[in-house]
Amino acid sequence: MAHSDVGIAGPAPSFRELRRWPRLKIRVPVTVILRKSNKTVYVDGRGTDLNQGGIAVFAGAELAIGEEVEISFTPPYRGEPLVARTFVRNRRGYIYGMEFIQDSKEDAMRVERIRQVLRALGTEVA
């Protein structure tokens, strides 16, 4: 194969460049709430990255990609906890990438509260 046959596109974009929103590096306690048909399970975790689309959570639980869970956390400089429904979108060990769900008016209001906190903390939010 000749050199001219190889597509030269430069280095692959980093994950940071592919992200839709800037991340806020945080370290906050998070409660992951798993609602099963016969019980509700609460798992303590730690939020490590937050943006307007979701949060990364370290939690000692076996969560499946696509599973719906609720989370509760108190961001820095905030008195009351924020609650949001999420889908587990990815996993690396026990660190889960969770995307906020906005299917209902209540979900959208919860996510808007999170965006307000991000704005207050100086993170760009469209």
C-alpha cells in the first residue's frame, strides 16, 4: 500500500474533545438508589465528574449498562441534595457513567437544578 493510500487525518481526538459538555471535577458523596420489583436498595458512592448531561459515580455495586437508577448528591456549596433519574451508559470497573433522564417535566426540572448549580460553580452551560 502506497503512503498516499493511507488517510492522514492527524491524531485521533481525545475523549475530552469528543465530550458534548465540559466536566466539573468534583468529589461528593452520592447515594445510588436501585428500585427492584420487591425492594429498594441504597448504595453509597462517590461522584467524580459532573456535567449538564450526567455524572461519573464510583459505587460498589453491580450495575448493568442501560439500567435505570436514581441518584442523590449534594454538590459543593449547596445545602439540599439534588436527585435525578439516570441511565447507566458506561462502566470502567466500579466507575459508572450515568446520563441524566429528562423524559418527564419533573425530570427536566431536576436536571435544570443541576445545570443551575453548574452555572453557579462557573462551568459553561448552554
